[in-house]
Amino acid sequence: MSDIKTNYGLLINKDIKLVGCKEFVPIIESNNYENLDKYVDLYLKDLTDRDLIVLGCTHYPIIKDKISNYLGD
């Protein structure tokens, strides 16, 4: 992972932060969104000043509106 951060960070001249959101997939697959707000806050609270977010899992577009609303986009 550090090679990805280094190589792409240098390529686009940006600091890259990788964030693992391990609870998102089980929430989406179980179709039980009761705790989603808690985990969106937990994982994304430090990303509010970002230039770009890449959703690195095929499950995440299902909750992209929740993520976008949280980040103010």
C-alpha cells in the first residue's frame, strides 16, 4: 500500500490517505443500515477537507449518497 501512496502521490502531487472501511461491506450485504451513520462518521470524519475520494470497493456506490451528504457534496 505504501508504494501506491508514494507513486500516485508523486504523480498527482497530492498527499494520499488510504482509509479502510471494513464495516461498510457487511452493512451493505446484510441490508441493515441501522449503524451506517456511526461508521460513516468513524471512517470519514478526517476526510472533510479532501480534494477527491475514491470509492475502492464495488459495494460502496450503494452508499455513495450517504457518503456524499456526510462530506457536504
